[in-house]
Amino acid sequence: MQKSETRKEILKWSDAIFCQDNEFYQNLSSNWPEYKKIFIDRIAEYFYKDIQRTQHLFTSPFTFKKEFGRLSEEERSPWFDFASEIPVKLRSLNLYMHPYKDFCKTCLIPYKDLETLARADHDSYCLKHKSDKPVQGSKVNTDPDLVPFNNLPDKRRRFYIELNHLIPLELKKIGYEIVRPEEISEINEKMVRKFARAIHSRYLNEMKKQESGSKKDFYMSWVHSTGDPKNQKIPDFEHLPEDIKSSNLDNAHHIPTKLLAIGYKIRPVEKGFKPATLHLDEEEIETMARVEHIRWCWDKILNGWFYGKVKDTLKKTHPAIIPYEDLSEYEKEKDRELVRLIPALLQDIHYEVYPANPDKIRKLSYAIRPHSSIHKLLDDTREMNTEISQLARSSPEIEKKVRRINKKIEETIGEVRGNYNYAQHIQESFLPDYLYIRECFSDSFVLFLPKDIVSGDFYFFSKRDHQIVFAAADCTGHGIPGAMLSTVGYGILDQAVTELKMTDPPAILKHLYSKMHRFLQVDTSTDRLSDDMDIALCTLETRSDLLTFAGVNHPLYLVSGGEITEYRTRDLSDNRGDDGEYLFTSEKIRLKHGDTIYLCSDGYSDQFGGKHHKKYQTARFKNFLLNIQGYSMPEQSDRLFEEIERWREENNEDQTDDILVIGIRI
């Protein structure tokens, strides 16, 4: 091999190795002949032997009658080529090799990506061999190997797919695992071990149920294969057999990956907080189940298993090593059951989910795509710029101009994101934190979903002695303009309650609107103000459970004894007297133990969605509140979120307004 070719080969492999150790790269360059024996020569032989072992599964353009050592140079050449192209294939899928020590994590390569690699191998084979075919007259002889990939017989296509199935296995044999940076950045060993112990703990609990006659869950046989538990003593996690411990650890490693696939990262719950319950909708369960099946298939392949029509432990064949879409419903349900266990595992180790930045998951081929307003726009803009850049490469001058424009767009995008994120930081700094809200009301929730990162809606809680003042407010607009108004409104409301010690809702509202309109220099002579605020405001006397309620345009809902009562409020103009002064009225409501009250903006009921692009509507919202009364307040919050997301996504609608719902159980 010439020096320039050797240099290219070294760069190709070093580019595909995910390693922070500069000494490793230097060692790779200075000792390339030794690494070549491992990366290319040894892997080529592994490819040949494993394909030879499974040749009954497919038909191949190659024969396997000889041992690899007896092949001629010409016969070995394709296998060296297959090995040499591994780093290029990995990088095309945003994958890397990574040296491992004791535990090789299962890689995640979706079946459609394998087909892409298989098609490229076939195209390369055709390109190389077409010129060698004899010509009769003016036509090339028909050759079954030299047709488009999709026209190949199933067994011939399977050869190329199985060849690429072997890449992670052959790398494992030389001490490397395949990783995706977006996945491993979310994982640390301490968290993985906690998850693994939680999985085993759940297993032990299920074993106790089984011994008492309860039905065995799907996931138990999926995670463990230890025989009949009645005939064995099950050890604690640290003393498990290595294969079962590895199974738990591998499962644990991929829980963050499965959550990332639906747009969530995970983190420890802050001290003093209870982890929120994660509720998964059907799309999320199906996405995560698909990822789990990919993991399971690769786990089998990495341990020497391959597809077979029947399960055979000795021959290591399994009929489920196929794409998720081709599984029976019974097999799919196994994956779904394991996924449904994840929320409980999160609670077991005191972790919670939170939304991931869309940039974090845009390269994951198995992920649900982001759909929030600002991030979706930025994501779509980047994708469009990438496509334009690819089209412009045919002209250096156009490409240079596009690159310059793209740089300006990226800078603008970064500035917009920075401004929004800092505005979000400011808004979060003055809104009450959830610990304080729980100190006011131990059984409560606040569902707060800004349309554009920051919100024109805001919530307020203040506790003094035996009185709690709380409110849900909705300022005109959303995004930055709405957030600016909410800052003004919150500041004046806080002044009234905290500094002036006001607790009577009508008096607080009079102070709030008078100050706000004076501050904004609003012309109050008009019937409806362009820059204003709607609000539902309450004061609860905790010793007597007497609630005083007043508001503007926003109602209060009370659920008591299985029935829901709506306390309505008037428009702001209807609360002004002839002299222009505000005259607010209030309702006195005697609450009972177990009653639930809800304050909200109109954002929830005004969300468009459903099959016919309709608003959710207040009547549907009230019915849904009644339907979820059997759940705890945090779970109600989760179900309200799931319901409005399902409604929006049924017709692929963007969120149209900020959403705020406060729920309190007495």
C-alpha cells in the first residue's frame, strides 16, 4: 500500500473511533501495520467465517467451500474490502467505534439503515463486475447478481443485510462497541447501575406475586431466562450470574436512549420534590417498543444468535430477529410491556424526565420528531439549509455564497434562541417554584405550557398566616410580547399582596388593573383594551376552607360530589362604573374535604385539533376534568397534558396559545 493510501486508511479509521485519548490516535498512526492486522485482516476473516456459518439463510455471489486461509488473494479481496469500508459505513449513520473493557453495550442500528448499507454494497459489487461480463451482439448477458437491489430475490438481498448485521459482532470480537454520541452523552454508570438494580428489584417483586398465584408479567421472561423460579433461590443483584446481570445492565443502558427517542432526557429529582408520574401515549409506547426490539435483536446478534424459523438454543437461532413491523402482535406486546415498566423504574430510582432540545434527537433515525413552535422552526430552517448546500455543491461560487448566508442564518438563529432562553430564565425566576406551591397546597398541580418558550400566561401563589392568595392570569399575546406584559402584571399583583398585604380579591383586582393601565398608559375609555389581562383570583381561608373568588373573563371550576360547577366572571368593561372606576364583585364558596378546584387560562380549551380542525372547547374540557377525578393531582396534570397533545397531533396542529391550568384538591 502506498504512503498516500496508507494515510487515507489511517484517517478513515481514526475518524470513526470515538475516543478522547490523543495518545490512542498517535499510537494508531505510528503502529498502523499492527492495527491493520486487527481492523482489516482479522475482521475480513471473521466476516468470511460467520457468513460461512450462516450461508444456509441466503444465496450469495461468493462460494464458501474453502477455509479462509486457503483462499487466493483474488478470493480474499472482497472480504478485505468489506472490512475496510466499515468506518465509512459507520460515519454515514452518525455512528462511531469505541473501545470497551468489561461490558459491551448493545448498538442501535434500525433495519432500514441496514438496508441502506446493504444496497450500497450491492451497488458497489455491480459496478465492479459489470465490465467483466461477456457481450453477445449488442446486449450484456442477463446476470441475476447485476439487477437493482430491490429486484434481487429475497435470499440474495439477505446476504448483503446479514453481512452488515455482522459489523457490530466483528467489532466486538476485537474489543470495540458501536456508539452514537447523542445516546452516550445521556448515560453515566451510576445511573445505569441504579436502573439495573431497580429492574432486578421489580423482578423479585413479580416472583413473589407469581409464587402467590398471580400471573407472570410479559417483561419478566423478556428480561430474565433463569428457569422456574420456584426451583431456585434468586440472589440479590450483586450476586446474579454474569449473563443475567449483563442483561439488566444492557437494558438499563438503553432506558435513557428509549426516552430520548420520544424527546425526553432524564435527571435526578431535586431534593424535596416528588418525581412527576410519566404517562406514555400510544405513539410514544410504540416508538420506544421499536427501539427496545432493535436493542434486543442486536443483543442477540452480538452474542452469536441469528435469524432462524424456530428458536434453537444450541444453534442460536431465533425467529424474532426481524424488523419490528414484521413481528406478531404477541411479540410486539412483549416490547410494549417492558416499555410500560419504565415510568415505575424512574420513580424507583427518584429520576424524572424533561424535554430534550430538538437538536439532540434530530440525528436519531428511530426518534419522534420535535414539534414545538420555535424549536421546530429552527430545526426546519437548518434542514432546509443543509439541503440547499448539497444542491449548491455543483458550483463552487454558489456554494461559497450559500455557506456565507448559512453562517448568518446560524448566527441569527443562535441570537434568537439566546434571547428566548434568557427571557425564559427571567420569567422562571419570578414565578413561584413548585416546592413553594406544594407548601401552599400539598395536593396540587400547575400545568404550564408556553407556546413559544416564554408565556403571556402566569400563575401566582402567596401564603401568609392562614390565608393563601393564588391566581391564573392570561396577558394579551404570547411569546416575548406576552411575557413582557406578564412581568408587569405579576409585579403589580405581588406588590398588592406581599407589600400592601391585600387579601380581598375585588380590592386586589382594582389595584392591579388601575396600576397596570396607568403604567401602560392605556386608554380605558374604549370597550376592549388591546394590551390587557384576564385573570381568575382566589383567597382561601385555610382554617374554615372559605374560598373568595373574583376575576375577569376567566372562570373557576369546582368539582364536588361527582358534579362540576362553573363560576363565571365578567368582561373587564362590565366591571367599570359610570365614573370609570372598577367595581369588582366576588363569590364566597364553602369548600369541603375532597373538593377540587381549577383555575385556567383559555389556552387549553382554545387549542385547535381533532380530525376537523376544531377548538377543544370548554364543554369537552369540563367533561375531561370530571373523568380524571380518580387520579392524584400530579397524575391529573399528566393526563391533561396527554389529552391536549393527542387532540393537537390528531390533525398535526401547532400549539396556538399558551396553556395554564391550576388544580387544587382540598
